Amino acid sequence: MPSTRMNSSWIYGLGMFAMMVPSQAFMSFYSFYYVDKLGLSIGLATLARSIYLIWDAVNQPLLGYFSDRTRTRWGRRKPWLYGALPAFAAVFILLFSVPGSVADGGGLELFYWFLTALILFETASSIIWVNYGALLPELYSGAAQRAKASAIQQGFQIAAILIGTAGTPLLFRQLGFGGMSYAYAAIFLLCMLIFLRRLHEQPQASAKPPLPFLEAFRETLRNRNFWMFNLANSFAQTVNGLLSSMIPFYAKYALGIPDGNVSLLLASIFVPIIPLVVVWYAIAKRLGGLKSWRLALAVYGLSVIPLWFAEGLGGGITAGIAVGFGLAGFLVTPAVLSGRIIDLDAERTGRRREGVYTAVGGFITRSSGLISALAFWIIGMLLGYSSGANPGPNPELAFRLLVSLVPACLLVISFVISFLYREESVNEQKTDSKL
């Protein structure tokens, strides 16, 4: 069991907080910044995300494989995490500090800036997320420990999401997008360094030699439950991305509220999640990973429906609170089931391969970014929204579709796929513990 001084669930959660503050600000506002503020067309923004996804398809699985093979006296994951810190912070600043000459030029010049910064940022981000995500099933054994670690982690994540969404409009109004990026980069570096100093990897996790390259991926890719789990999560994760990135547009064009009230709308979604994480932790502990995960997907699907009917700030806040309950369940429950998949693989292969599983699973779910971008482009094209300078004849309908009807359909697909996951038996008697 992790020491109370090293590897505590609270220290692990701090790592999530560090990464999620800038990551959430990026996910929520890069479209708003580049498309609505700087005038980059939706088509070029979607093209940039598509090019990145091709790169991501190559680098993320390889990063997981090399992380699993790393052997140092500091562990497998820490060297990668330390190495990626300065790159992540620097490129995040570049993303939101577009020079005036580039912004004024617009067109291809702005596209190339966005594409280059996006590829560099997502590469550094992949290194950090793969290695951080691989630590949870390695450090915490059994459903109970993982549910606890996941619940605490998600509490930190929601606090970070609240800052990255509701706090970001306040910051960029005072400091500009560039000033906001410096502030979040500093928070990231400080919290990550505290987390890494209190992290001690388990030496037994890397005691046996790693599997050869082809065998490592063959074992992963032929795991049916792994595919069903991550495919279902990719559609649900698309909803997370749509809600985060479309809410500023939804507030402006559908609810008709000023920029200053966007923070209140975002807070209505994310503030209630913090206590609701405890509720979903209790549900996951009682029902187990599979049943609680399916329940969370169903509840999440129902929770986005009120966004279609909301009017004004009050209606938006009420609908946002409903979304928070569904989102909280999806944030807590997948970690328990993901750890179970990795445990079963370790029983079959005799190796702990969190890196490969986290990386390949991460690539599948991160493809949600492309689905989200395509949904934005298709709805925008159909309803005439091109950019902030050319919003088309009916931007209200476009953004109601993107925050309600499209997410509801995606979550129905996710829920259906979850029933293709087949329950397997595993003996967790020695690793599961009471809290």
C-alpha cells in the first residue's frame, strides 16, 4: 500500500491538477481564440487537428512502449515526466501568444503557427499523460484503492477544470491570452515539481524484462475488452471536448449572455462535480467497475438534454448543474475498469505494461478531438457558421446542436458499445482492501 508520505492519493491527484489547468484552458478556448477571436476558418482549424491525429497515431503508442522499457534508478516514468515539463510549459505559452504580425496576416500564416504549436504541444502533452496515467494502476492495487485514488484525482481534476474554464475568461480579460498562458504555465511547473518529488515508483513493476516490440502490441491489440472499453470512452470523451470548447459559443449565440457571465455558466457545470465525485465513488465501490461505468454513461447521456431547452443565464446554470452530475460519473468510474484490464493482462503475460495500455488507449480516446472538430465543422458548414466575423444566419441552432443533441447521440453510441464488454473473473482478494 502506498506510504502516507510518498505516493499518497493526494499527491497523485496534485499531478492531475497541474496538468489539467493548462490542458483544460487549451481544450476550452483554443477554438474560441483562433476561430472566433483571430479569425482562423473552421476548415483550417479542423485540418490542423487532423494532421496532428496522424502524428499522434504514431507517437503515442511508441511513447508507451518506450516508457515500459525504460529502466533507471528513478523508475520508468519519472525521467520522461521531468524531461517533458519545460517543453509543455513553453509551447502552451506559444499557443496563446500569437504575434500580432501573424494574427493580422491571418490565413495560412496563422494556420501554420497553430499547426506547429499544436503538434509540439500535443507531443509534450502525450509524454506527460502517458507516463502519468500509467502510474495509477501501478501504484494502487485493487478496486477499492483505485476507486479512492480515482475519486481524489477527479476532485483535483474538477478543481483544475473549474480554473481552466470558469477562471480563464477572467484572466484573459485582465491579462490577455498571453498573460493567461504564463500564469497557467507557472502553476503547472510548480505543482508538477511538488508531485514528482513525492513520487516513488514500485521497483517490482519493472523487475521482469519487457516484451519484444511486436509481441507487446499484439497482446494489447487482441484484447477485445480493451477495445470495447476505449471505443465507448472515445465517444463519451468527445462529449467532454464538445462541452468544454462549445460552451463559450453557446453562451454567446444561444443564451445571449455577455462574456463576463461565461465563467458563471462554466462554474455551474464544474463546481457541483466536486461533491458529486464522492457520490460516484460510493456508487463505484458498491456496484464495481463495469456496472458503475455503464450507469455513468447512461446518466451522462440524459444530463445533456436540458441544455437544448435552456434560456438565458438562469436556464443555462440550471442545465449546467444537471450536466455536472453525469460528467462526475464519467470522470470517476473508468479508472477502476481500466486497472482491471491491465491486471488481467499482467496475469496472462507476467509483465506490468501500463505504459502501452495507457498510450494505445489514450490514442483511441484522444481521437475524440478529431470527432469533436469534425462535428464543429459539419454543423458549422450546414448552418453557415464560419468564424466570429461570419457567424451565419442561425448560430443559435448550431451551438444548441453541438452542446445537446450531438452529445446525446454520441453517449447513446457509447452506452451501446459498453454492452460489448464481457465480464472476466480475476482474483482481487489480496489486493483489494477496505477504506
